[in-house]
Amino acid sequence: MTSAVVIAGVRSGVGKTTIASGVMGALARRGLRVQPFKAGPDYIDPSYHTIACGVPSRNLDTWMLPHPVVSELFHRAAGAADIAVVEGVMGVFDGHSSLDEDGSTAELAKLLDAPVILIADAGKVARSVAAEILGYQQFDPDLRIAGVILNGVGSERHLEFCQPQIEATTGLPVVGWLPRRDDLVQPERHLGLIPTAEGTVLNNWYDALNAQIQQTIDLDAITRIAATAGRPDATSEGVFPQTPQAARTAIAVAQDRAFSFYYQDSLDLLAAWGAEIIPFSPLDDASLPHGVGGVYLGGGFPELFAEELSGNAGMLESMREAISRELPVYAECGGLMYLGRSLSDLDGRQFPMVGAIPVVSSMEGRRLHLGYREVAACGDGPLLMAGQQVRGHEFHWSVLQEPPGRRQRRLPGGQPGWPARGLPRRQRVGLLHPRAPGQPPRPGAALRRHLRRRKRRAVDGRYPSRGSCQSTERREAAVRFRRLLPHPSLRVREVIGQSGSGCVVRGICRTKQGRGW
């Protein structure tokens, strides 16, 4: 069974990502198979883990997902690893609520039965840091804090004023420390660290961090602590199919410097249920991949690349054409901004975008929108059915200067939200970053519904099958035949032959009610 350890902080800004990434990378360089995880909703920190370990880091969120699903995702990813290392979120006890542990690192550690190594900032204290550690130790006796790492230590002499008092007062070992080093501090901007997808994190940073970790952190002590993790039974929840399904459709997923905010398990879930994931770049590609059955535009930093996105006329036109033929499009946060009429960069310059939805996104007068959200689907779609609720998080500085005209609705928990309106059919957009897999019906069932609808509609050319063997002549013949049908909801299923001005068809279906004839 996999060993496991949680690296948590007393608060945000104590160096969790630097230390966790460094420990992960140092263990991987020892030849261990390290599976990285990140507690809570975060897209940027996992990108640092992924480079350090060479495998995708995965998010574990005990508020957005049911606990059995969290356990399943953990065991599914960590099963073949030697050690699982989980970076915490914010302070170890911070989560969704001010009065309980829901969504916190502490709750996750207890769910996984994993020991915790606590990071504290010793930059401006000496033996007083022991009182802080003692408070965290006693705040929740059920949380198994097993060690301490100190960050911001000025010198070995400074360490001598911190370590003995911590160990004498709490009985916890100080398993390592990091000195104050400006070259180990990664630059930040308005949403935190810079994603590694932008190419700003250099290999020499990892090399310098690894050398420092090897020198001042006891990796053997960390592996011994990780070996004390419990062995909770893997859940039988089964959000993933027992065996992966053969690819039945292709989904184009925007993945480049501007769009990189995705949960790896969400992409894996789509693939497991029969979706072929086709990456593409709104920045660099001239058009959408040919023949895809849907488009997924995730979040990211389109405001930093607004001019380049606007200048890629081929991709903008390809998106407009796809939407005009009702190709299913799902966009969240940065993806919504890209589909809007225009987007301003950090200097206030406006650039035209796809123009598919009636919104103008701006970074002027910006303020941080941050927190967990729970929303309800306004209508049936490829992922959710009408009225189904899903949990997610909101994290952005941008504002919608011209939001849709429909009045706001109050959603569970009292948070405001607006439903999609004035959108072409089969689009779903929002500022929320939802998390799948979540509450049933699961994406597998929703994807199967979408595939059935897509099969019925494919022949009339609105979104042809990837690699479809139907000729252009047969599709055109189907369109001519469709005009003769008595009701606009009727569709030709397949053209199997044609002669002169006529055509031979196989099957007619009524798509409005979703029942084949």
C-alpha cells in the first residue's frame, strides 16, 4: 500500500508550494514513484507538482466532492505509487465554514488517515514559534500532526532558538528547515503564482530547490512519517466505469498559455466514459480540430494574452462557425471571457473576441471574487440536467461590464448568480469552476445522452462525426430530403444511397423528444 503524508501550513504564504514541490521532487530524484496531490480548489500549485514528479498532480476537495468520491480519486491515482504527498490549502484548519472543518486540509488528512507535517514561518520569531505550533497541535487532537518544517530561518544560530523549544513543548520533531533565499521565491501576480504553462519556471529553480531540500530537510524522516499512514478501504462508489469505454466522440480542450485551468480527474473522467480529448490552442492554432463533437474552454489568464487571442482571426472565425451550427460548447471563467464580445487587458485596452455571448469582460475596477459556490443548471446539457446542482469555486479579478439582462437568482447558500441567457443553443458558460465527478447523475450518463443526440443530428452537417465516412454529397442530399419532412424536429438518420435528385435514407428520428422512429 502507498505511504502518504500531508504537508500543511499554519496559514497562506508560509511556503507550502515551494516546500511541497521541493520534497516531491527530491523524493522522485531518489527513484521513488511519487504521486502529488493538492487539497482544495487550485489549478496553479498542481502545475509545479507535475513538473517536480513527472506525473499529473490531482486535486482532492472534501467540500466540492462527496467523501467516497475523494477516497476513490485518491486510491485510483496513488495505487501504483511508492508515496503520496498532499499539499494543503490555506491554513490547515481553513475551509468552507468558519465553525467546522468542512473543506479543510485537516478534514482531508483525517479522511485519508494520513499524518501531517506542519510548515511554520520562523522569519520574525524565535522560541515563540513553539507556542504557535502548540496551539495548532491542541486545537484538534484528532488531527495527527507528526512533524514540523520551519521556513524563513535566518541562520543555523536562529534555528537553535526555534527547534529545541518546539520539540520540548510539543514533542514533535522538526524534520527540516529552509533559509531565507530570494532565488527560491517564485514571483506572483493577481491570482497567485504564475502557472508553469507560461514557461516562466526554469529548471534551474528546481535544481536549486532540490539541492537546498537535500541539505536541510530530513527526507528519511518524512518517509518514515508517511509510512505511518492508515490504510482506509478503497470506496466502491464507482464514478469511473469498471473498464474504460471506447472513444465515441472527440472533445476539443483549449490548453495553452492562456487556458490551463483544468482538473486532471475531470478530463480523465470524460475520457473514461468515451470522450477522446483533443488539445488545441486558441493562441496558436488556426482553427478547431476537425470533426470534434464539442469544445471545452477552461479558465486561465486570457486577459494577459488578449491581443494575441484577438489577433488569431482564423480561430475566432472557427469558433463562430462551430457555434452557428450548434456544436456543444462549455466555457468557464476565462473561457466565458473569450466567448464574449470583447476583453480588456491589464492596461485597459479592449480587444474583440468571439462575440458569441452578450458580455464585455474588463479588468478595470477589478476586485477579487473568491469562494466556494453551489449552482443549479438552467437547462439540460452534455454535463448536467435542468435543476441539477453542482458545487465549484469562483476565483477571478475580472468583471462583466455588460452582463446578461436577466435578473439575478439566489442560489443555495445565498450567493448571487445569473443564468445563461441570449446564448446560441447548446452553449453553457459561467464564471464558476465546477468540479466533476460530483453529485449524480454522473458525467457518464450525461455524456451518453449527448452522444445519442449527436448521433441523431450528425447527418445534417451541424457537427459531423470525427472521421465520418459520409460524403459531402450524401450530407447535402440529406439536407434536401429533410426539407420535405412534415415537421422541423424530424431528422434523417443516415443516407445510404442516392440517384438523380432523390436519395435513399435509413431511419428518421424525432430529435425534439429524443425518441428514435
